[in-house]
Amino acid sequence: MAYKKYFTLSYDDGVLQDRRLVEIFNRYNLKCTFNVNSGFLGTDNTLIRLGKPVAHNKISPDEVSVVYAGHEVATHAKTHPDLTKISDSQVRMQIKDDMQALSELAGYEVVGHAYPGGTYDRRTADILADCGIRYARTIDSTGKFLPPDDPMMWHPTCHHGDEHIFELLQNFIDAQATDGDLLFYLWGHSYEFDFNVWGNNWEHIEKVCSMIAGKEDIVYCTNIEFLNR
């Protein structure tokens, strides 16, 4: 059996900056999973990051199928609560309502998830699975290139702002999939590129994409495509 190398992306919150990010990913033929809160679609919000306001406005419902065409839409809970701090019935409502709304907007069955705030436990993971969620991403970076031991607690390789990201990318590019499939899983939020952390932040993600794209031995996929491989 010939093993393969896979690269996937995961971005949260369904914000307007996703429009620009999708354009970049499309230019480099990369595929991403976008985790959306259906209860906030079309709303305007502001976050404070590094002491400055950052736009956190959400795309409109009628944009979902257009903006994310060719990529994957996944749940992020209807209104982004900490799922570990609400009741079983509330978790079910948050997930099932999100799955139903996003499936209708995307035009296909939405079965993926990213934990709001990155908080998770066995209880919430089991409830999500019972709701029909097939995988759920955490924010616990591993720095490794391994498929998940448990798809309901799927730990990414790293955040796009990881201080070692370019070293990790080069290590992955150089790696050989001899003992099993390898996976580089990158996550983040597109609004993060609007505040100054890595110099020109949009140039940062352009550099990431240009470095990893176009490799003949790498399969570029969404989260669910990797799971279904």
C-alpha cells in the first residue's frame, strides 16, 4: 500500500475576511474547512486585539454557498458558547441547529465541527458524535504530521502564527510517507490577518500558501475529504 501526504486547513467564525482568504487559497489550489456560527451570520461585531479594534463582521446567510464554494462548511456551534459549560440538551441544540442551518445554506450535509474557544471534553465529544458530527477540531497544536487518534478530538499541527511554522512546513515537504499517511493540519481565523503580529499579515499567509502549494506528492484536501480518503 502506498501512503500519501495530505495538507488541510481550518478557519473559524465565518467572518468577512474569509472572502479574501478564500481568494488566496483558490489561487494556490488549496482547500479549507470553514467553521461557521449560523446564529451570527449577517451580524456586525468588533474584537479588541493588541489593544486595537478588529472587525469581526460575519458573512450573510446567502453568501455561504458562494464564498465557500469548493471548500467545506462545518459547524462552530450556533452561537459560539463554551460547550463544556452548558447542559447536554443545550449542546445538542447548539450543534443540531447549526448543522441544519448550515446544511441548508451550503447545499450538502454538514458533518464537521471546531470547538468554540477550543474547549472540549469527552462528554461534549460524545454528544457531538451522537448528533451526527463526524469529527471535531481542537486548538491543541501537536507540531506533528499524524492523522487523528480520535477524530472527535482532532488536534491540528499548528496555528498559522506558530513561531516554527516555516520550519514545520519545510519538514513536512521533506518528509516521506513510508510508514503511514502524513497530515499537516493548519488552523486559524482570517480576521487575525488584519492586526499586526507578523508584519504584513496577509503577506504572511501568502508566504505560507506559496511554500506548501503545488507539490506533486501532497494531496490538498478539506477536513472531511481527508477523513473520507
